[in-house]
Amino acid sequence: MAKKRRRREKPVSTGSIAFRIGLSSGFSLLLIFIVLDVVLFCISILPSLIDETGNIQPVFNNYNDFYIFIREWNIDILLRVEGIIVLLWVIFETLKVRARLRPLEDFGDAALKLEAAIDKLSPDEEDQKLETGYAELAGLETAVNKLMTRMRDSYRQQARFVSDASHELRTPIAVIKGYADLLDRWGKTDEKILEESIEAIKSESDSMQHLVEQLLFLARGDSGRTTLNVTDFDVTEVMKEVCEESAMIDQAHTYLFEGEEPVPASGDVSLIKQATRILIENASKYTPEGGEIKLRSLNVNGHPAFSVQDSGIGISESDIPHIFDRFYRSDDSRSKQTGGSGLGLAIAKWIVERHGGHFEIISRKDIGTRITVVLF
Ligand SMILES: Nc1ncnc2c1ncn2[C@@H]1O[C@H](COP(=O)(O)OP(=O)(O)OP(=O)(O)O)[C@@H](O)[C@H]1O
Ligand SMILES: [Mg+2]
């Protein structure tokens, strides 16, 4: 359905508003004069209206009498003076109101100029800034320019997110297509090719599914569609549970748990578990087989916290500020061919920040990494 554009009313000029106010004020003065004149008229004819005997007499026997009365009392001059006073009053009031409304008119002009300048702004042109030339609007211009910069940043981030996501999905699709072609040509009869292709297609579609689930999580989070199911829980209990579960799934590493005291917290337990699993998955992925992975529940300055520590490849100092960026993977992890898209920690960050928490990272190359999550 076509959107109905709101019709803009033609602005009424301040001059015409001032004139209308002046006119109505003049009209009020005129009414006062009329009332005064009527009272004066009554007072002046009263003595001639009643004679000595107390009877009412006609004041004017003819038009001439009335004319003489007007000349005698100078009523014509009085009316003219009153008329001039009313006229001058209208002019005076109009000018006074106009002067008072002038700042409003200037503001209206500035607003129109601002609107025209905003209309010209484009989300793509980085260097474009809002400039109206009005000193009074400098604060507003700065605010709009800051808003534009933030909008451009978020626009750029969204565009990069879509392009990175498409790029990540292209690889598994290409692999699946390659194996499908291989099967089509030679695989139907060759059992070895058949098996290899089925394995590869299964593995690629698994990683594609994982990637799509990660993308959906972040997209839902960005659009505010993920709600937290907040309950009270014991961090120690949850960490113990996740530690046991990880030890069962991953037998290539040794899992340890430390933390005997209960650490009460409140939050969405399933999301907290998801964030912990992301940290454990990284610890396992970037730690050589046989290495140790240690989970802890603790209190940090009175705040509930937990940490995941590994004895793996470590993260270089220059990579640490970027590891929570979407699709960021350090060169080391790429060259290690561990697989992954670089979205795990972005998801963990979203979860932790939604709980009002933050991360603390200590890492040494080839010694290991400890990531602590401090909740609210
Ligand atoms: N425990 C760790 N040891 C060494 N490097 C790590 C560790 N945790 C994270 N990193 C680095 O941070 C990067 C980002 O981690 P993240 O979990 O976001 O992505 P990923 O593990 O590469 O892929 P995904 O989690 O999406 O499968 C990793 O690629 C790796 O370079
Ligand atoms: Mg990961």
C-alpha cells in the first residue's frame, strides 16, 4: 500500500499573525470608546430630558437640534480623535507583537534550512556533514552529525555482516556442489568416492547448519527478539554440570573443576551455559590433545563469576581486542585449520553483556588462555 505523505500546511507569516492580534486589540479599544461615548451622551442629555416639573421632554425636536448638540459638545472632534487613537493603537500593537514574534520567525527559517540540509545528507557519503551556517544551531548540528556517524557505522557493520556471512556460506556450498558433481560423474559405481562424498557432504552441511544457527542467534539478538528467562541459580552447580558434560564429549583433553563454595547469581541459565560452552569449545579447539582445561566458579569483588582456562596456543596481545568481533579469527587459528567462522565469541559477548557482565582475558602465546566472565 502506498504510504500517504502528510501534507505540510503552508506556514502563516508572523506579520499576518501580528496584524490580526493588533486588529483584535484595536477592536477591543473601539468597544471601550463606544461604551464611554454612550455613557457620556446619556450624562450630557440627562439634564435636558427631565423638566422642572419632573416630566420627560424630548431632547431634540428636529435634526437641527441634534446638529447643534453635536457642535456644542464637539462630538465630531471626539469621534475623530477616538478613531485616530484606535488606528494608532492597531499599528502600535501590530508592531509590538511582530517584534516579539521575530525570534520565532528566525527559528522557523532556521528549521526550514535545517530540514533542507538534512534532506541532502546521504548515509553513504562519509565526509558529508550537516552545516546550516546558523550559530544558534551549532549544538543541534553536532548532535545530528554524531547521530549520522553512528548510523553510518551501524550501516557499515550490517553491510559487512551480510557480506561476511555470504562469504562464509559460499565455501560449504561450493564443497557440497563439488562432491555432488563428483558423484554425478563417477561416484554412482565407485564405492570409495561414494563414501567420501557422503562424509564430506554431511560434514559441510553440519558446519553450514551451525553457521546458520549462529547467524540467526545474532540476528535475533540485534533485532531485540531474544528475551532472557531470568532465574536465581548457583554458578558452581552450573559450571560443574557443564564441566562433566564436556569431559564426556571431549576425551582428548583433561577437564578439571575448581570452586567448592556456592556462587549465587541470577540470569538466563541456558544462555549462560551456551556462553560457557562457547569458551570451552575454543579452549578445546586451541589446546593440543592431552592438554588441560580448567573451569572455576568464583566471586570477583562480590560479583558472581566463572572462568575457563586452557593450556593451548594462546592469543597474541594484538588479537585480544578483536576476538569478540564478528567473523574475526586470528591468523594462528586459521593456519591451524581448526574450522569455525569467528562468531562464537561474538555470541558469548552478546549473552554476557545482556546480563550486565564483562570479560577479563589473560593469555600467553603457547602457554594458554584464561577467560573470566564477571556477571553484573
Ligand atoms: N582459548 C583460545 N585460545 C586461543 N585462541 C582463541 C581462544 N579463544 C578464542 N581464540 C581466538 O579468537 C578467535 C575468535 O573466536 P570465536 O570463538 O569467535 O571464533 P572461532 O572459534 O574461530 O569460530 P566459531 O566459534 O564461530 O566456530 C578464534 O578464531 C581464535 O583465533
Ligand atoms: Mg569459537
